[in-house]
Amino acid sequence: MTLPVLLTNRLLSDPPLDPSGDEARSWLRRELLKPEYNDQNLVQRLLHAIERLLDKGINAASGSSTLTTLMSMLLLVVLVVALGLLVAQARRAGARKAERDHGVLTDEKVTADDLRARAEAALADGRPADALVDGFRALTLRQVEQKRLEDLPGATAHEVAVALQTAYPQGRERVRRAADLFDSVLYGGRPATPDQARGVLALDDALGGRVAPAAGRGPS
């Protein structure tokens, strides 16, 4: 049971919620022990700040049962909001770490044409995110196969973009946008549009020599 659900159940219980500072801290610590809260420095800072709020709030409300209930509810709302912010930041930190640690190409034994065919099938099947990811991988692997890009195991999308921008200065912005989209879709969990996926495939065509590179076309 998550903390927001736990808090809701307690708020709706009878008698009115009236936690002690130690009990509220115990709820928070149990929630923050879950593995998704992987930024320990942030967790500690947040925990200390909320502990101070709890101590001050409970002490200030000790003179009145009605006021105690109102203060408890307010403090629990603060906990929910703070934990929501923590989850969002932890997810962003996890996405940034994934971007740093994982390369564009995997250990899968495929060719650029294999990846391109898979991207086109995904796009036709209404899966633009998969099409965009495989399209960028096809683009990268094609450049490696054509000896225009050094085969660097574990190269990130940013590193690929820097190398391609040097090789194709006229397509600098298109390459940068494609790499940003690859990271945001694969590691950031953001959706992709069919037009964005088609833009990456068009960039693969341009850089692969199928059509002349044009600075004005590409993923948006």
C-alpha cells in the first residue's frame, strides 16, 4: 500500500487522525525505503525537512484536539506533495543515469537494414515510439557499416550526434533533434508521434545517401 493510500485511509478513519511525530516519521521512513527512491541524498534532505515540520506542527497543535486534527491533516498533505516531487525527481535522475550508462546500439546481431525494416513495421503498426528508437539505431548502425562512424561500443546518442554533426555539418540540427528524441523516448518514457518517427527515418535516408541531406527536414 502506498503512502497516499495509507494517508487517505487514515484520514477517513474514526476517530480523527492524530499521529505523533514518531508515528508520522515511521510512515515516511517505511515509504522511503522502497527501491524506487534511489537518490539517497535527496531522500535524506527531504526526510530531515519534513521531520522538522512535524516536530514544529505537532508541538504547536498540542493545546487543542481540533487544532491537532487540522494540523495533522495539513502536515500529511505536505508529506504527500513532497513525496510526489521526490518520485518525479527520482525518475528524472534514473532517466539521466540510463542515458549516461547505455549506448545506442545493443548486443543484438542485426544489420542496419534489419533495424530499418523493424522500424517501418512498427510505424505501420501504430507504434511510433518503437519506430523512432529502431530508426535511430538503424541510422547509427548504417553509418558504422559505411565506415563514416567509428564503431564505439556503448556510444550514447549524444556521442553519436556529436560525431555525425562533424561528418554532416549541413544536417547538424536534424541530427541533434533525432538524438534528443531517442533519449527522451527510450529513457525518459515520453511518447513519440508518427511524424517524429518518420523524421528519423528520413534522416537515415539522407545520411545513408538515399536522398540529398536537407537542413530543413527532420524530426521536430
